[in-house]
Amino acid sequence: MYIDRINTLMASDILSWKYDKPYDFYNNEFSPEAVSEMLEDSYFGVFDTGKRLVGFFCLGLAAQVPNDEYVYSKQYIDIGIGMRPEYTGQGNGVSFLGFILSYISKTYGNTPKRLTVAKFNLRAIRLYEQFSFHRESEFVKGTIAFVTMIQENDSFSEPG
């Protein structure tokens, strides 16, 4: 796998991805504003060896869920991830997330990491727990409950 900055074509592709229920919560609407957001420096595409876009990740503010309950402290690097729908639920998450976390560690060192995930997404929560993320807090935005998960240090190893 390899990583590259998001361009307009990649952003348009990602914004067209459609997930099955209940993960359709993660479906996006295409708009010029959504494309512009993804073209900012904090979005990256993840590609397989065949140069196919298999997913993306974002860092910092773009990975946070705006809300009125939880205050995001600056001691963590926030990570948001998304995988092409046809690759989800097939055991690809371990290598995908492991690759992203390795890149982040090489780029940002031992900075503690944080993910925010919809509480219903038990599949993702189990994956994050395999990489030593643990639940820190919960909050509700609209009708959706979210969980923040933190990884305090860089001592994870890819699950076997």
C-alpha cells in the first residue's frame, strides 16, 4: 500500500461511496464544498499495489466531530478513516489501519492518537481495540452517540 494527497478526482470518488445499512450513516453528499474540504492538507488517499484507491484518512480538525458536549484536547492527533465500501467487513481493516498508524507514527512520532467513532459501529470499535485504543468518552450529536478512543503511546504492534 501507499499514501498520496487527495486530489479532485479522488475526492469525487470518495464522496460517491455508498455503504449498506447501518453504515449508510457514513455516506457523503457530493458538493463543491465537500471536495474543497478534502483537498486540504489533512486528507490522504490509501492505495493498493494496483494503484486502486482503497480508502482514505484525515488528521486533526477534519477528524473531529463538532459537538457541544466533548472538548477535543490538543494533546492527541485526531484520526478519521474511511475504507471503500466493497472492502469493509472482510477482515481488511487490520492491514488498512495498521498501515495508516505506521505512517502517522513515522510522520508524527509518539504523539498520542484519538479516533471518534459512532457508538453503533462495533466492527470499527473492535478493530481500534486491537490496536490498543481504549474508550475515553462518549457524547451525542443529534441522534447519534459517539465514542472517543485514545491510544496513549506508540507501542502497538499489528494484530496477528
